[in-house]
Amino acid sequence: MSTRIPLLDGALCYVAYEAPLPVAPGIAYVHPNFHYANYFEDFGPFHLADTFAFCDDLSAALILAKAESQVVYACTRHGLEEQANMVCLLGCWAVLKLGHSPKEALQPFHHLDLPCFHDATEDLCAFELSILNVVEGFAKALNAQFVNRHTFSIPDYLYYEKVEHGDLNWISPKFLAFAGPKDDLTEPTTIAHLPQFFIPYFKRHNITLVVRLNDKLYDERIFRTAGINHINLPFPDGSNPSENVLEAFFTACDTTSGVVAVHCKAGLGRTGTCIAAFLMQRHGFTAKEAIGWLRYKLPRTEAS
């Protein structure tokens, strides 16, 4: 049994299968083999490097298939989470490559009852972040010129998003999110870095301000000595920042001359929340668009 939805006047077909599809003449298969590294109940969406790689591969397959009179099958397993991730990929592809609006891109799949994306928690997720929300965030970021496929480096993203290389993720030209530095690196179960580790990268990329949102785990004078301003705006993990914290965050970001590097302990929940609030306040994102975009650049971000 499989689900099949024709797209592009039959040149492309979305296929969700239970048993592997047999090789057939006249069909070219695109079956992304991405792995989402979940924390708990979260399952997607795939990060931006995987999303762009899929868009490139699908477009190339369609060009080749047209020359050989083939139909392209974009395939995924029949599980609902797998289907949600594939539909999200196809939606982003239609936005990026065809210029569709998010609603136009997802219209062929409107009858599918697919799950919303889940926070990186093991609890019941009451916050609903739909496929449409995520694709809308992707489209909004493209329109705001936060990212450009022609200048985005997939190898660089895959290198720097690893914790051992700093867990550095560019949310926009204004914001770099990263995992918090530590002076004490003796804890055996975690990978962390001294603040000195980040300074060469920060200097190369015009980081002029570091914002710390968690309790103090390193001496901020190390950044200041290197000519990088630093402010502390801590608030409890898993909570929302107060109005005073947000006002101070907005003011600091608006007045610094360069890029702002933001971290909490893991660089996910509190970091994503403050950056999302800035995107809403200064760039007109809705809350769900901002969270949707952050899930591409900061997989496993929680919806605080």
C-alpha cells in the first residue's frame, strides 16, 4: 500500500510507501536519506543544509528525468512523521525553486492528516507547530534575505553546527547562536569550549557583542579584552524572558555596530526565544514563523 500524489502536471509524484518500491522503467527515484538526531519526541524538520541539499537534488533529478522522458518519484516511508518531513521538504522546494507561496506549495497535501512538529522534550507537546508554519518561516527568512542558496555553504554549516566545532549557527546576518562557553571543562559527559576558542571566529565575522542568557560559567572579561562587548541577561531555563530582559536585549542588539552572538547553556531554548522575539519585533515574523525558521537553523529548539 502507498500514497501517491501527482505534482507538476505529472512530472513529479509524491510517494509514501510501506514496502520498498520496485525499480520500474520510466521512473527516477529521489529518496533523501537524512537522519534527524532527536533529543526526545522531536522528529523534524530537517535542518537547512539537508533542506537545501534536497532542493538541489530534486531539481537536478527533474531536469535529467525530463531529458529521458521519466517521472520523478519523491519517496518516503509511510510513517506519519516521515511523511511530515518529506512534505515539509517538498514545500520548501516549491517555495525556493518555483516561487510558490507556502500555502500554494502545500496545497497538494492539504488532505493528509500529518502531525505537527514536536518540541525537544519527552512531555506532551501542547504547542502546535505545523508544516505550514515551518515553511512560512522558511519563506519569510528567504524574503528577508537571511539566507541565500547561492552563498549558503552546506559543508560549512555541517562543520560548525557540531558541538565540537562550536555549535555555531547563523540565524540571520545579525545573529549567531552558539552553545555557552565554560571555564571548567572537566565534566566528562559534555563537550564544551573555553571562551578563547570562539574569539578567532568571532573576530573574522565581525561579532561585536556576546549576550549570555544563562548563569555565569566563564569569565566574560576574556571577550572584552579581545574587543568584544559582553552583557548578562540571565533568566531560568525553560521559562520566558521578562519584559525588562527583552527590552535590554533589543536595545543592546540595536546599538551594537556588528553581529550579536547569543548563547544560553545549550544555545537552544533561551537563545532561540530571545532571537525569535527580535525577529517578531524588528522583522515582522509571527511567533510561529520565527520558531519555524529557528527549527531550520537550530534543530531541536524549544518553543518557550
